[in-house]
Amino acid sequence: MMTSAFPNPVNPATTSVIDHRVPRFFRIEVNGRELELCDPTPDGRQILLAAGLEPADEHVLIEVLHPGTRSIELEQKVDLQGPKPKVFRAFRSDRLYLFTLDGLGYEWGASVITEKELRALGDIPDDRIIVLDRSHGEEQVLAPDARVNLAEAGTEHLRSAMRLVRVFIDDVEKFIPRGKHTTEELLKLLDVTAGYLLNVLEHGQLKALQPGQVVDVKEGMKFYSQAPGGGSA
């Protein structure tokens, strides 16, 4: 049997032809608005102008990395090629604000950032809280409507933590919401017998909690109930 030295003819009905003249668009999101660019590697200025943010040199452009962020300079190229559209936040500002969240550095273009924005940027689930570590050793649990001032001196340090913490009542393990609670709230959370008093172990000593006293509950704290007029249980 003889075989032809020539290739089989192309069947136009079964062969797709790529038209390289058709431009390819790359989707991005700027401040929640979806845009399409034909340049796969635009610079920061092009992105700002495409979003209608003029003059570009009066804006700060931030790329959201989930988790993390990074600032994009006006002449800095950004590669839009990839499986997911790039997400950006733009601010009319002349400076950057820095903070850390769970040990990762972030750049932001506004002096204030909300708890909701922090949760979204850090991919923090609802079963965790966000804690602001103060320079003098105190910590502040951010409420859902909290706003953090990034303009204060120094970089703000934030971290996420489990919403529930493990404590002990009469040497029995229990999980309760972290944060500040009054003595009366703790009596209920720890299921202390009605009428009993409550003590907390601090620095090796038992201290009686007074009515209305506020306790900042943290991981590993130890509480002991006490019968009225008697010793701890």
C-alpha cells in the first residue's frame, strides 16, 4: 500500500483559526469597580487613569494580595496575567501608612482602617477576633465597628486570635469568650453555683472579684468558686 508524501488537506469545517488581531482583555478591580485593560503589564499610572482617578500623581495605589498588600508606584509595572483578576484600592493621598497583621506587613493609603477592612485584607474568618497590641503592653479587642488610627506614631501591630479562650474554673477546663467581663458575667459564663463568690489566681495568689469588677479574660486564666463565708471550692 502506498502512502502519500503530502500532508492530508486541512478541513476548514473542523479546524479553528486563531485571529491574533483580536485584542485580549485583562480584568482588574479598583475600589470595587471592575475594569478591562488590553495591556497585560500596565503601570500604576495607567491603572489609576483607567479607573478615572486623576490626576494620578495625587493618588496612592495599593494592590490587595490576600493576605497582604503592596503599594504600586506610578511607573511600576503590574503583571495582570494569571488565573484571577488583580484587585486594587486607590486613595487620594500623598503618603503611605504601615501596619502589621499576624506578622505580615501591610501598606495602606488612608490614616484610618476599619475592622471589616482588616478582616477582609487578612482573610480572617468570623470565628477569630482581631486584637490591637498597644506599645505599653495592653491589648484591645476590636469591635465589628471599630476603626484603627494608623496615623499614630509607630507601626500598629495587630493579630488575630480565637474568639473563645481556654480558662479553668476549680481546675476544670472551660472555653469562654475572651475580652472584658464583669464579675456577674463571669459567674454565668463559668456556671458558678448561685450565691457563690468568685476568685481569680494572679501571680500565685487568689484575689476575690468584687461585684461589678471588670476582668480582661485571657488564655489560661484560673478561677475558683467560693461558698459564702467559706473557702474556695
